[in-house]
Amino acid sequence: MFTAKIKVTLRKTILDPQGKTIEHSLHSMGYDKISYTRIGKYIEMKIDVNSIEEATVIVNESCKRLLSNPVMEDYEFEIIQNGAA
Amino acid sequence: MNAKVGVVVFPGSNCDHDAYYAFKEIIKTDTKFLWHKDGSIGDRNIIILPGGFSYGDYLRCGAISRFSNIMQDVVRFANNGGIVIGICNGFQILCESGLLPGTLMRNVDLKFICKTVSLKVENNKSIFTSNYGIKEDINIPIAHGDGNYFCDEDTLTDLISNNRILFRYNDNPNGSIYDIAGIQNEKRNVLGMMPHPERVSDSTLGSTDGLKLLRGVAESVL
């Protein structure tokens, strides 16, 4: 059993109005060193296969086909073997 | 009239009855609902993907609907030249399913916008816009939070040079690239648009600017 931790983010060239709004708020709170605030999605799931290679294939396909939209989003993930320290 | 309209109902569709009413009661053509779990569109020759919040807009608008049973057959139908119209959430589903290019992002001001907007008919040589004049201004309501059309530059060039943009906003409400409100596919049998023509189809509600589109499509089926 493996756990996948997936991050889906808007592509860097795409304006992120939510990120901008939050950044304005942070600036008005005094955190004026913050810049380039971006909002994304975090998805976690368990995958019942025997090897990390199989898990990687499944997660990659899931990201490409459903979890992200390549027109506007990028994704990255890490896969952890459950029970490992 | 030989049009046989199928209005797809997803969990969360909320403009399905409006579209059904416009075709069935005003245009008076054979119209049926199609449930999202159905595996086939049956004998329908015009498919409407209505507005709403299919699958709660979870993940991304239209992302989950595109994998529903009925959509597999709608994609097959569209690829064979069948007429498909996606309105609002339906437009989002068409983009997610790859039948139309690009995507619809959050409105640039982050607000859900519900109001009547002025559109320009950019191309009236399509089965969808043949009842309009070229560059005619029409008023059709929008009601969406994610209507900000986006595509890459190559796609935009293709949309413009091949006359695939049918409607543009006169006063861009949502940040859409090139003021795009509605586009057709390369084969010209699939239309996606954010404004709601079905909401301006009954003269008792003050306007029939949208009826021209729906009637034109129904009459295009010989």
C-alpha cells in the first residue's frame, strides 16, 4: 500500500486572482515581504499495489486525465510506502 | 420538424428544464431528458448539455461530468458530426471532454455574475447563428462564477482565423481572452457558450434573442 500526495497548481503564466487577493490581504496585515502568492489543490490518496512503479503509473494517469487540466494547471506528486518509517 | 432534442440531466444540472421547455413548448419539437447514467443518447439528433453545477463543480467545473456514462456516447456522437450545444456548465463540460479547446477559469474579479449582457454575433454562417445578422448585438443573460475563457495563443489564432468564435462580449464581464463568449469546434457541429439562450426564448419574459439560436439549430435538422 502506498500514499500519494498530489499538488495541483495553476500554471505559472496564468493569473491567479485568488492568490492576488490573499496577497493584498497579507500586505495590509503588514507582511509586506510576501510576493507571488499562488493557490492550488492538495489531494491525498491510498493506492493498493505492490510496487512504487505501479503506483506512479496510476497517479500519473489520474493526474493527467482527471485531477488536473493541462490547459491551465501543472501537477506534482510524491509517493510514500505505507508502514515505512 | 425532424429535430429530436435530448437534454442531458446531470446531478446538479439546473437549467435542464428551461432548455426542455424552450424546445418542447416554444419551438414545439420532439424533446426528451437523458439521464447521466444512460449509456446511449438513443434516437436523439441534437444534444443539449445544460447549465448548472454538475457534480457540485467538484474538482473543476465539468471535470467529473465528462467521465459520466452519457458523455461517452455524446463524445462519439459529436465526433461523428452530431449537433451538441453546451450552455454555461455545458460549455465547461465540452472543454473538459476535449470537444472544444481551452478552458473556463474563475471570473477575474472572483464574483459570481448574474445579469443580462450584450453580445456581438461574430459569425452568422453557422448552424447555430444563421438567424442572426452579422455583427448583430443581442442581449442574453449570463450566470456563472467560472466563465473566464482561456486558451493558448495558437488556439486563439486558430479560433479567430477559422471563424470559430460565434459570440463575443461587448463589455467583457469575466476576463475572457479576446472577449470570447461562445465558440464552435473545427467541424462546426459543437457549440459552447457561457450565456443562456434558453432564458430568453419566451416572449412573455421580455426577449427572444436566444430563441433564434435554438430554433435555428432545430430547423437545421432536415
